[in-house]
Amino acid sequence: LKLDLPLPNCMSFGAVLDALSTSGLSEAPFYAETLIAYMEQLSASGYNCSPNLICYNSALTCWARSSLPQAGSYADVLLSRMEQNICPDRISYTTTIRAWANTASVHHHHIDKPAVSIVQRAEDLLSTMERMYFEEGKEEMKPDEYTYATAVDAVGKSGESGAAQRAEAILRRMEEFHRAGKTQVKPTHVTYTSVIDAYAKQFYSSSSQADAEAAELLLKQMEEEDDTIRPNKISYTAVIDAWGKCGEGKRAEAVLRRMQQKYEDGDETVRPNSITYAVVINAYAKSNGSPNKAQKAFDVLSRMHAMYHTTKDVSFQPNTVVYTSCLNACAFTTAIEERPLALELLLRTMNELETSTYCEPNNRSYATFLRGLSNLIPAGDEQRNTFASIAFDNCCQKGEVDYIVLENLRFASIKVYTQRLGSLSKIPIRMLILSDLPAEWSRNVTNPLRRGAAALRPTKASGTTNSQLSHVLVDDDDSTENALVEKELIL
């Protein structure tokens, strides 16, 4: 039976491309590229099936939603091909910028950086749109709020030197255009918050308190403007994070207090959560020059407790990350005259965590507690051995023993370390395999933590001995926000 079926047309291809753009498939961009290439080939052969604006934009969307580190470059190439055939529009350029923003997000978690400057590409694409709209009068290229927010997001996430300042420059240009009446487009709270977040993330490359100052100035501007850019929880937390990375606990807590007051005055959009408190507590932990940092961190934890018991709002419920942050502030108290109080608060915090009905200590909590014992109790004091013994036994019972716990146990009490590990205590920790220990000790450890971003972890095939072990590089990178905060407490 021979069927006389019609050939697919542009609408048919467009429907498939649209489906691919929303499919979430990792292969979607490559399928879309194949379809576009096939349409271009058919068109070159005389068949009326040239890709139209919708088809190209759907294919670009596939790249914009891709998690591939080369997504921005591929979207650029597709946009260039598009320009040879038809005129792109605002969606085409904005989607390409969005692909670069996703490229920035991917590279933020990797050492390797893209060969092309993400900042430069985002700026170039935005500048081209502005030129074509303001100078050439092409209405279809008019940038909107989403275009600017996407460009700021791409620049801010790039991790490149001076990225936050360049993201703010885009924001200021947007403000200037609006004031001059060139456009009705006005910055929103999303645009401002993206720039604030860029300053918070830039700390790792610039290490400057000026970044935190700039972030707070933007927050104050948001507070003083109309409701269209009123800061929300994300805005405040980003500023707190900026001060936290500088170790400025006092400044971080001041922002938290403003945030808390606004929430108590009825603004639900600024309700703090457990991560907000953890960042403030961790800021005190990092503030080497701050007096009584253990007490201040514990006071923040206590205030969080009070809010939870008063409101029964789970957003104020302390979790393991918050408790571990407080343990860290106590553990790394350096002033000799403050150590007795820091030790008392270390013990109180650990006791609260172990007896809590809604969270429990993990490997990082025990490692931080053990480090606190070695820092706060003089060597040779039997108290150190007693507390270390109790903590390690509890850690074993909970199945949370990993390499960093063992390392900090050895620092805290070589006596307890030798007693508990027996003959294995003679093996260097970097050569030790958790499977050599009783299985129940580490049964709940999903990501054994070693000091540093990457470490040599021994692996053992069945039947081999420690002398026959090979070594592999292990990336110690956690993906969740809580895990990133926790890791920062110990490393």
C-alpha cells in the first residue's frame, strides 16, 4: 500500500522544535541543531521549508536550557547562522544571553573556564540590541526587563575579574535610559538582587570588603525606592552572605536585624530562614578579630530558637548546618581569655544538637566539635580525652565517621584515637580505607570528607591489602547549598 503523505512544512518542524525546547532532554539542543540543518538543506534544494524566526528561537532555547558548559558558544554559532538567513529579534538575542548565563552557572562549579569571556559576550550582545533599537530604530530589538536581568545574571555569575562592577554598570545604564526617557524599561528587584549576588560571589577573586560595602549600598537604594524594587529575602541574604565571606559578623548581623524587623512589621517577603542565620553565625566564625565571637554566634542561635518556639514557623527551626556553624565559631576562638566561655558554649551547642528532636549531628558537626576540643583545651588535660571519647563513640553510633572526623579525633586525643582504631591507628589517614573500620561506624556517610578540594582516596578491590592500594583523585564538591555552607565550616 503506497500512501501519498504530504511532506513536512515549516509548521511541522516548528512544532517538533518547540517540543524539544521544553522537553528537558540533555540531547535536545543537538536534535534541534540537526532539524535546523535539515530545514536549511531542504531550503537550499528548492523546497519551501526555510527555518523561520520561531524555529530558530526554539533551537536557541534548547541551548539556553542546556547544562552543557559550551552552551553559550553553540548558541552564538546558531545565532550567526540565523543572521545569514533572517533577522533575529529581541527573543533571539535574549535567549543567547541566557545560554551564556547558564554557561556561567556551570563554570562556577568547575576549575576550567570557557575560552571566551562570558562577560564580554553578554555585554556585546546587549550593546548590539541597544544600538539596533536606539540608533537604528528596530522595534523588534528593544531590550526589556528580562533582557537586562539576564545580562546582569550572566555577567555576575561569570566569576571573571571585576564582573560585579560590570554587572552594576549594566544596571546603571538601564537606570540612565529610563531617567532620560529613552525607554519605559526600569530595573526590578531581580536586577538589583542579581548585582548584589555578584558582589557576594566576587569575594573569592577579590577578597575585598569594598564588594560587601557595594552590595549593602545597593540594598539601601532598594529600601529607599518604590515598591517595584523593594528587597526581598534573597536580596537581604545576598548582602549577609557578602559580609559573611569577609568575616564581618557584626555587619552581617546588623543586616539580619533589619531583615528581622521588617518581617516582624508584616513584610512576609523578607522572612529569614535557617540558611540566613547560618551565614551570620558562620560570619562570626570567620571573624578572627571579633571579640566574644562564640557568645555572639550562640546568641544568634538562641534568638533563632526563641523565634521558632514563639511562632512555630519552621523557617526559624535550627538545623544541622546552623548548629555546626555555631560549633565552628566556638571551636576557632583564638583569644586565650575567651576560651573557657567558648568551650562551655561548644559543649552546650553540641548537647543541644545531640538532644534535638528535629535534627542531629553529622560528620561535619563531630569533626568541628573535636577540632574545638583540641583548640580550646590544653594538651595533656584529661578533660580533652574524656570529651573526645564521648563524642567519637556517639559519632560511631550514628554512623557518621569519615576521614575528617578521624583526623580531628587524632588532633584532639591521640590516646582515644589509638584505643579506638587499634592497629589501624598506625596507618596514615590518607592511606586508610573506611571499609577497614567497622561498617556501622560509617554507615550514614554518603560523601566521605577529606581536607582540601581534592584529595587522594585509597580504593581497594576485594581481597587486596593496604600495601596494594591504588590512589585516585576525588572531587570533594557538594551540590546543595547546605552542603556548601557545611564544607566551608571545616576546610
